[in-house]
Amino acid sequence: MLLSQLPPSLSDWPAALCGAPCWQLTPEALLPATQSHDTAWVVLFGKTLGACHLHRLATLLASQGGDASLYPTGEQAGIPVLLLGTDRFSPALVQALKAQEWDIDVCHLPALPSLSEPGLLVMDMDSTAIQIECIDEIARLAGVGEQVSAVTAAAMQGKLEFADSLRSRVALLEGAPVAILDEVAANMPWMPGLQLMVETLRQAGWKVAIASGGFTRFAGELQQALGLDAIFANELMTEDGRLTGQVSGRIVDAAVKAEVLQQLAVEHGIRLAQTVAVGDGANDLKMMAVAGLGIAIHAKPLVRAQAAATLNHHDLEGVLCLLGALSCRERRWH
């Protein structure tokens, strides 16, 4: 089957490719295959996903001498998904994919956790589970927004040590009324796909937690609303109805986030291969590195470059596209 002959809609591909359980990908065509590749994976997903994307991928693979097998088409969260098994994991292919502009999300991964067995997802909160940085919103209401947001941006880009940057930002909030926290909590915009992701994971027997450099006041709201299994965040100190400008206890920084993921995996008897870390900032990289799969969502350039998987065009529904991709392999074209 020539790639140029594939139907425009992925929903019509099963009928066109009903002659084999998987297909070898070449730059120009799909060839019936009896033996598949499953050493590593490529996942493509997006509303516009089609033969043109497969052709671009095939060209990149051929330039590096790689072989790939296309498995049956699938859909997660209403988004078309293609899964390909490759004969090896290629860091060069990862860099080539990240260097190009795509209108879909494409990830080349050495391993994929699966929704078919229990797992653990630990996510950052600010700009990951929710669409704002809570400390910036508190600061804006307290009249020190510009000073704080500049430090937040530098910290998320990895230009500042996180714990020190947090202390300096919180110090600027000294004297602000605690009622500001209630106002921010009441207006937290959830990241699109958050509720669907959590519900789907929990139905699949997964544990879901937050490890945040933000604050317990807001993580607690999410835990109550979504039924999260655990939250780890920082505690703002108050006195006489006002913020003292200090944080109590150990600050949840990059090292603590990584510890949290490993601790929860042991606590719930979950293999590290079945763990996922999701975040957007430099302080999420250690957590991503110890997880079975690290996913960067709308992330800073430093994080996009280092994360195993990147969501540039999708919100948290993209997590389901990745974790549900292996189910495509279990289907057949009929």
C-alpha cells in the first residue's frame, strides 16, 4: 500500500490495511509484515494525523537505517493515535523529531507504560495540573506581581536554584492577607484534560499524586475535587490572618519530587517501569528522570530538550494518548 494511497481519514485505514496484523514502514509504502518490531516505540497523535506525517517519519527513519512496524490505528480521548514499533531506540531520531516543527505530537521512546496494568502518575501542579502559577497570582493580588513573576520564570527555566528562589518570592508576600489564597483557590483554571486523565487512570487501577513546588492550599483543593491519592507541596506560614513571608518545613524541590515518585511506587508496589512524571519546569527534570516515562507539557525549552516525551500541541489528554498507545497493538485491523 503506497502511503499516497492511504485514505485521508484514519478511521478508514483499518479497511484499507486489513491484509496484515502489522505493516513495515518504508518512505513510500506500507508493506505487509509477519514479524513486528517492539524494541522501542514511536507514538504519533493529533487531530490532523495522516499519511503525510507517516511519510515524514519514514524518511527520518530511513536516513538513519532504522526499521519500524505500524500497528493498528487507535484513538484516545477522541484523538487519533498511531503506534510504531522500532528495531532499536535511537537518540538521534529523538533529536531529529524535536528539531522539526510538527502540527501533531510525536514521541520516540525506549519504553511505554501501559494502562493494562496498575501504575503511578505523579504530576507537577502549577502550569501542569492547572494553567497558572499560584505564587504569581498571589503576588499580583498582593501588589508585587512583577517582582515575583520574573523570579518564577527564571526558576522554571533552570536559571535559579529552586528552594532559594521560592524563599525569596515568598518573602515578598509578607503581610498579605490570607484571604488572597482563598481568592486564588476559587479561580484556579484546571489544565484541559485534567479530570478525564485522572478518572481514566483511576479506572485503570493507577495511583495519581501531585508533587509541587507550589502550596498545599491549592494542591489540597485539587486532591479533594479529583480524589488524588497523595499531595506533596509547600506550607505557607500565617499569623493573625496574614502571610509571614516564610515557608514551613522542607521545601519540595527537584530532589524531593524524585523521592516522592520513588517512595509512592514502593508504597503501592508499582514497578518503576509503570511510573509516569508530568511537569513543565526545570525542577521537574529529576522526577522525570527516575520515572518510567517523563512527559513535558507546554514546557520550557530546557525541559523539552531533556524530557523523554513532550506535549507541545496537546494538554493532559495527551498523556492518555501515550499511555493508551499500546492498546492499539493488541487490536487487529478488523
